[in-house]
Amino acid sequence: MDIIQVDSQTIKIKKSGFTFHLDYHYSWDKILRKPESIVLDGNKVNVFFPTSVQTDTITEHEKGFSVKRYWQIIPAGKISLLFTLDLLDYYSIPYFFPGLLSGDNVPGERIILKGERLSYPSSIFLFPGNKSIMISASIPGKPEDQGSISVGVVPVGAGKKLRTEIIYPPKEKLPRILANTEGFIEGPEENFFVSEGNLKKEIGFHVLIEQEKKIFSLAITRGHKRWRTLFNKQISFSKGEAQDIIRKGIEKTISTLGVNNQGIAGPKLSENTNSISASTTAGFACLLQRFFDTDLSLHETSLEYADFVLKAQHPRGIFFECFSLSSKEWELSCSDKNMIKENRSTIIKAPVASILHSAHISNYLLTLSEILEQKGCYNNKYFMAADKCINLFFDFKNKLIDFGSDFNMDTLTPEKQSLLSLEFIEPLIKIYNKTQKEKYKKAIKKIKEDFLFDDFLPHTLPALDSSEKPCFSTSLLLLKTVVNLIDSGFPIKNTDLFIHLILPWIYFNTSSSPAPFENVIGMIDSFSRNRLVFRGFECSYYFLRMAGLTEDKKAQKLLQDLAKDILTASKNVPIGTPWYQHALWSHNPAAKITQGLAGDFNSRAFVREAWYLLNIIDEFPGILQ
């Protein structure tokens, strides 16, 4: 690495074929203050202003460099501190704000985002050529030490250069594309430290340079190491604690949401809804059978729940998802009603059911059938219901029909191509393992070939289809599918890619969250919803399984370490909490919205997380102390 002084305001850093300019200035009472002189001494830079001083220590490491800066600003006033780093020779390149936004070209108009929103603190990924660059602040030890990250193209002489800035305290200037992001309230465009004089601050930032297919692994490895140093105080998670979490969650679900009256049986989705989810009820039936192995009363409750789910099946085999306790009828869930607005009138097109729910119900019914078979109990009707649903998608020649993620309830045919179709891989594998019928094996291969793509650009994360924005659940679905296929003997190429795609969603950052959400490792929901979702037990389970399947020792260790810390951190979140608005803030004191809105206890979220926690207890007992 070469460090060269350019002039009285700028240092040049050359590393791994890239040239950066580190420009020195800060804002005092809205005036940009520039230095009078710079003294470069090896890897230390002393910067002198008329009434302040900055000292940088630049440290090289194998994959980049770090800058640790000390500020001392004597006069009182409104002060904004900046790290300004220009990348020379590149400007029209892809960029990625982790967990929130990406684009094919860095925009001319500057984007400024509060670092708390992103999965890594005040960070951005840039993709010049075959290598990638990550610029990120250190994980702040306290939420009030958060900053913002900005990117834009600025003119220089007759040319242009790409400029990134890390700004303290945080402020925001959003691109139009984020204007409709759910729960997104823009922060102030101006923000200052109000100093009474002699302001002192010490903050650092990091630059990582790596091959584009390895940059996310490197970034999360560094971020995870820093997170462990700050927040992991040897917190333990025992098998007894895990079992207690599941037991209390089951009791809460039955007592507050359980319905069992006149043949209607199952948990409501939440206290604020008046409907029962068939997929959640099927999962809950499995959970009761598995967790309370010898409790005859709960055994009966489980079967009542499972029998009610069978009533959700359409004569052709597809399952309805939602039972309305008001109308006493099975309905499509609200999100599945295909409605469009035109000239202030609402036109209801053909009702469409999501195959997602039928896949989950079939999978749970097959699992329940296995559990009951092991207990020597009658189970055939649950297997047959799942079999009927799955065989709806085969023609008279036993070939899988053109598959889709939605099902038209009028024509009884699949439609809409999306990655949700991969949800049917797991029940197909289960029924193939049970029957060994060749048609199921061929169907698994066809879905894999049609939907399991591996051609994602380095700055893009997967979305369900072209009409959707990238989301964590799609990346997790891809990883789950890969794990299930490999585990069942179906070879997958480029497995590292599917690990790579999920890492940028994991929140290794510091938010202003109150208990019990402080220092929790959640996952950013999507580009459409800037909030944390809590699927830590599920994510940990598949990380552990993937670690057992990969031959890459570094990837194996990373997955095992992540699984352990995500698992341990997740125990502090009340199980069944679906999401948390970690960065919902407003600079307007009159605003009624405050940071920290959380989703109500949700039976679907509980069943999913409890199921995977139970899997970890049974399959990976060594990870629980």
C-alpha cells in the first residue's frame, strides 16, 4: 500500500490496484472548514485547521485498510464531521447499500442514508470490474455513535469521480425509489453536534477489497468479529431454556389464540385477527405431536387441528389458507385476492391462491403422517391429503405440468412464474423418499432446473419475480432449497453463491432499540420494508445443515459461528414476534411515530421458529450448552 500527500487537503492511498483520495474537511456552523496544512509521517496524518486538529492513523491489512481518526475542535458551534473518500478512475459502476438499495450505476445526485438502517453500519459496496469494495464505519459501541453513509458522482476538472462520505451525526437525503418504502420516515437533511467548545471524537472506518463473489463473506466475517467483541458476553443458551421457550409459546398460543369449538379447531393468526391459518394450524398440530410426546390430551388436540386442516382442501387438491371465524367459511388469504383498481372502481379478477400455503400444508401433513406412523397411530388420511395436493400438478402422463407460484381457482391451473415455486421442493422430496416413485424424482429435477438460478449479478439480491424487490425470505428459500436438494442426493453447483446471497441481510449493526431488541441479530426484511424480521432459529438451523454439507472449511466455520451467535441472540426476542421497526424515526417532534414498533405475537411466526428450534435441539444438541 502506498500513502502519498497530494496537497494541503488530500492524501492519496493506493491499494490492490485502486486509487483513493482521502479529503480533509468538516462543517462548522454550516461553513465547510478546510485545513491549512497536512503533515504525513509514515502511516500517520496530522491535519491542522486554524482552530482544530485531526489525526489519522492508516493501517493496512491483507484485504484493504482502516482509518482511525481523532478530532479536536476548539470553537463552540454546530459541527458535522465527515470522512470523505473518493475513488478515482471509476464512477459509472454498480453500488449496493446492504439490505436496502442497489443500482447499476452510482447516481449523479447524492444519496445519504442513516447507517442504522443498513445491515452493516454506515456501509456501501461498490463493484468496479471483477473486484468489489466495501466502505463501512466501525460498529458503534453505542447507538448515539451512529453516522450516515453517502454516495454520488462529483465533477473534477473536465471529468468525474465517485465520492463516498461517512457523516456524523447522521442525516438523510433519500432517492425517489425509497419514497414508498413501508415504515420509512426520512431523517433530517441537516444534523449537527451542538458543541460548547473543545469537541473531541474518535471514530474509524474500513475499506475492504475482495473478489466480487467473496466480498459479502469477508464483510460479515469482519463485522461478526467486531460484534462479538462488543456484545457477546459469553451468553449461553441451554437445551432446557430452548425447551422452556417452546413450551411457554405453545401455552400462550393455545390460551390466547386457540379455537376449538364445533369442529373448528386451530390458533388464530393473532389477537387482532378473526381468522385461522390452515398452514399454521397444520404446523401447530405437528409441533404438539412432537414436543408433547406422551400427553394424551394434547395428542387429541393435535389431531383435531389436523382434521380441521383437511376441511381446507378443495376437491381438486389445492388448500385454502384462511378460515374466517365471522363467515365460518374458508377463504383465500387477503394477500391472495387478486384485485386491481381502475377508475376508482375495484375489479375482482379470478381468485388466485398462493401455492406457498399449499406447499407448507402438504409438508406439515406429510411430517405429521411420519410422526404418527412412528407412534403406531393411524395416519393415512393426512398422507393422502398431501398426496392429492401434490398430484394436482401432474398431468395424465405423470409429468409435472408447467409450474407456477399461484393457482387460478376458476380454471384450476397454475400461473405466474416465481421462485415461490421452490417451496414445493421439500414436500416433493418427502413424498419421493416415502414412495420412491420416479415421477416425483423427475419433478424435483424439473423445478430445480426451471427455478434454481445461479446467474445473479454481484450487486443484486434475489426477488421472488421481476415485479418484486429483493427480500430476505427469497435468499433464505434458495438456501433451504439447496440444503434439502444436496441432503437428498441431488447435486448442486456453485453452492457458495447461495451462502453469499443470504449474508447481506443479517443485521450486524447497532440500533437504538430498547429491551428486549437491543443487540439482537435480526434480518432486514426487504428493499420494500426496512425493518428487522425474526427468523433466527430457522436461519441458524439451515446454516448448521449447510455447514455439514460444504467442503469449504472457511465457509463451514463461518456458518457454524453465525448459527451459534444468531441462535443465542434470538433467545432474547419473544418467540412469535414477526418483525421490529428498528430504524423508524422522525426529526419532527410532533410526529406520532416513534422508533421501536413491533409486530404483535403471531402464531405463524411462533410455529415456524419453534419448529426449527426443536430441530436444532434434536439434530444439533452440541450447539446448546
